[in-house]
Amino acid sequence: MPQLSQLIRISARQLLVTVIMLLLYPAVAAVPFPPETGLFQPIGDEEQIPDNVVTRLLQDQQGFIWIGTPAGLLRYDGYRFRRYTQQTNSKNSLAGNFVIDMLLRPDGNIWVITEPFPVTHKT
């Protein structure tokens, strides 16, 4: 069973760590995010990415970035966006607009899970 002096030493150590963390908190909280180091570059805006909401990201074997949103699927080629949405008269369009998930198959095909209809196959 620990003696009283050991408990006091442990408590003093915990108090010291807590005080140091509280003193450092303002310095840590003042660091901007994302860091201003040039590692992050914003792409797109509300016109290109509807409501600035992204549900899924995927990079295919050709380097395209596929962006799932509640309003459809976007393909980014490094320069511009191309939007894919549900087209009621086309069997080759998305089954629904709200992209829930995407899966890149080994053959390069992308399977897209949407709401309200489940699966779309995109080549």
C-alpha cells in the first residue's frame, strides 16, 4: 500500500504537468489550421463543390480525384471539375445524387453507393 508521502509526490507531479499544459495551451491554440506552410492549397468553391460538403474522396489509377457530395459526384483532374448527377432518362447516370461511399476495383472501375438508390457502376 502506498505511503502518504508517495501519494503527495504523485499528486504534486500531476499538478505540475497540469499547470504546464495550461500555460502552453494559448501557444498551441494560436497555431492556425491549416498551417500556412504551402502544403495545403484550397481548390474549388461552392460553385464547384456544392455546399462545400464532401462525403467521400477517392483517387483512381489515372490520378483523378473523385469527390462524393450530397449533390452528386465530382471528378477533379488537377485543373477543373466535372459533375455527374442522376439523370432520370439515362441508364448510365448515377442512381441517386447523395454519394455515401465509393469503391475502386482492381480493374479500375469505380462503384458508387448513393441515396436513395444503392449502387452505380462508373467506368
